Amino acid sequence: MSRIESDFLGELEIPDEAYYGVQTMRGKHNFNITEMPMSQEPFFAIAYGYVKKASVMTNKELGCIPADVADALIWACDQIIAGKYNDQFVTDWLQGGAGTSTNMNCNEVLCNLACEHLGLPKGDKKVSPNDHANFGQSTNDSYPTAFHLSLILRSNVLLKAVEDLVASFYKKAEETKDVLKMGRTHLQDAVPMSFGQEFHGWGFTIADEIKTIKEAQEHLKVVNLGATAIGTTVTTHPEFPAKAVKHLAEITGIDFRNSEDLIAATSDCGSYVALSSAVKSLAVKLTKVCNDLRLLASGPRTGLSELILPQLQPGSSIMPGKVNPTQCESLTMIAAQVMGNDVTISIAGSNGQFELNVFKPVIISNFLQSARLIGDGCLNFSEHCVKGITPVNENIKRHLDSSLMLVTALNPKIGYYKAAAIAQKAYQENKTLREAAIESGYVTAEAVSYTHLRAHETEL
């Protein structure tokens, strides 16, 4: 079954069960590119529901649209906000028109829901996508405002995932605080530390990105709702911008406010670039941590093998018993995707011409993918990797005991040059550090005992 709907370009056949209409169908036909519709990201539809609800509430208050139509649209917005009808958001992420197809997709779904609520057939112009759901707005202000809200909602989920990962590292730090090991710089032996210190360091460096992301989120609270086409507020009631953003802040609980310059806000993409950069920084740090872990777990017989990562699956179809660091590999691949998405966002952010940046669809597509991937990746990595890591104590002790860099602890007692001579003697004559130190005559046997070696007060 189908119905016929029309716009100024003509008529199109619409599936009768669809809540979207003719303008959505045109967008669906014209941009069937990625096979990834807007419904892939539920937060975007929810965010649009909030923006449209705030707009309809404002237009009802100002008497710009009939009260019964406004009430029906507000009811429809609540359905979208509740997560219903997300499958009706069918336009492609990568679309021309700076998001117009998606804005009309939302308008048409809301109006057809409102029509049913009023006992009218779908497509009845008593509730109009352009004259009612879109009154006092343009794609160029409603789309980016929904964009801002969806980024905040999705990045909040990301932050919770990062916090979970950080907590796992801190817990592992507490578990391993008494396990002494060699620290390394330049892939060479450095000085002793505890595994607890290393795990805590990994957790802390990741936690530091939480602050950066939250700071970037603050820029998203500045929107351009009511700016309409280019930021001049043309066609909108003079009181609409202030009232609409106030309603949006009240119904979302987020301190949204309009920009002091709506023309600048309509074309500017700096807040997206900043947030993407913050998430990219998180990806960079996660890559470093994952690489540390898989180096420390390398082996199990011919590598460092100071850690055992959870054994989750066979690592080879031909080598029996082989297990690979798949969780580290997965998270670093996600990080690579995020870094690539950030490049796309940076290029897109630089491509606005005059009063509008038409690249916003690719910006939102890439950022929402980045936030979703890295959030899910952090949760998965915490659960399937970090929580199950165990130290290989015998290998750790062997590496510690054989390291020549323990001689560093003698610097305050005999000076750098004599300590270096001891290290070279031990290395060249294949002796233990203790043997070389005693033979040098620079120190006594008692002075080179490392029975009480500690990461925070290294003694030999």
C-alpha cells in the first residue's frame, strides 16, 4: 500500500506505513550513498526531537501556529525523544544541502505523527512540515542545534566509558603496587618502578582527556537556534531565538544559550573541530597504552613476557596454542579510525564559504562514529583486557635482577662516572652488577645489597 504526496517539484509515491513524506523520499533517492541512514545514531533523532519541541513550544507561546497543531506536534516530539520511530529517520548521513533532507525528514515524521494523533490521515496539510514544524527555523539553525545536542549526548556516553576504563587501570594499580619491575626508556632499561605506578600512570594519562573533552563540550552549549538561513533571523518572530533556546535548556537540563553573533555561529565549525581534537587526543593516548601493554606481554617465551593478557581466543589457524593481543589490536584500530575521522572533520571545518558551512553532515557523521567506536572500545577493553591482566613475577624479577641500570642508585654515593664504570665492567665481562661493583673497590658488599629495593627509594 502507498499514498501520493507532492511538493513544488511534483508527486511521489510514499509507502503507506512510512511517517516520512515526499521531501524525505527525494533525499533518500538522491543520496543513497553510504547505506547508513540517520537511524544508525539514535541520539541524533532524539536531539532533533528536543530542538523541534522547544521550537513548537515557543511558536505556541508566541501565537505563531495554532494551539491544537502545536499540542499535537509537542506530543509527536515526545515520541521521538522517547526513542520511538527512530527507524523513520532514513536520509543518508552524507547528503548535499547542509542537512535539509534530514531536517525535512524530522518535520515530516513529526507532522504525520501529529496528524494521526488528531485523527487525520498522513500527509494532511492541516499539520504542515514547512509552515508548522519548521516555523521560525531553517535547516541552518535547527540542524546544527540538534547536532550540538547529539554530540553532547553521545560524548557523555563516551565519558562514562572512559571513566570505567580509568577505574580498571587504577584498580589494577592497587593490585600490583608491590610488584617491582624495571622501567624503560628508548626501549632500553631505565630505573626500577612498581607495576602499580605504571598502571596508575596509564590510568591518569587517559583520565586527563576526560577534562579536555568536558572543556570542549562547553563550546557546544552555544547554538544559533532562530538564526534561520544565514543568521539574520529572517522570517522568525523577534522573540523566538531567546525564548526557544530557553525552552531547549529547560527541557534538556543543559545550559544552552544563543551565540552573541548568530551570523558567525551559523557558519562557524570551531566547536566541532575542538571536540573532535579532544577525542583524537584520547585515541592517541589509548594507542600508546595499548602498545605498551602488548610489548610487555610479548612472548610468551621470546619476548618481555612481564604481563599475561587475558587469553580470549585462538590466535592462529595454523599455529596451535598461539594467542594474540587482540583487544589491544582492536582498540588501536578504533583509534586509527578516530584519527582519520578527525582529519576529515578538520578539512570539512575549513570548507565553509560565506555564511554557511555545507560540510556539517560529514562532520557529524564522522564525529558520532568516532565517539561511538571509542566509547564501545573503551568498555570492551576494560572488561576483556585490563581487568584480567596478571604480572609474570618470575620474568619481572629476572629482568630486574639482571638490569645494569640499578647502578643508578649508586650515583649519590660514588658519583656518575664511577657508577658508569661499574655498569660497563658488568656488561663487558658478563658479570652481575653486584659482582662488578664489589670488584671495582668503589663500594662495599653491604652497599650493593638490593634486598630492600623499592620503586620510590631505589637502593643497591
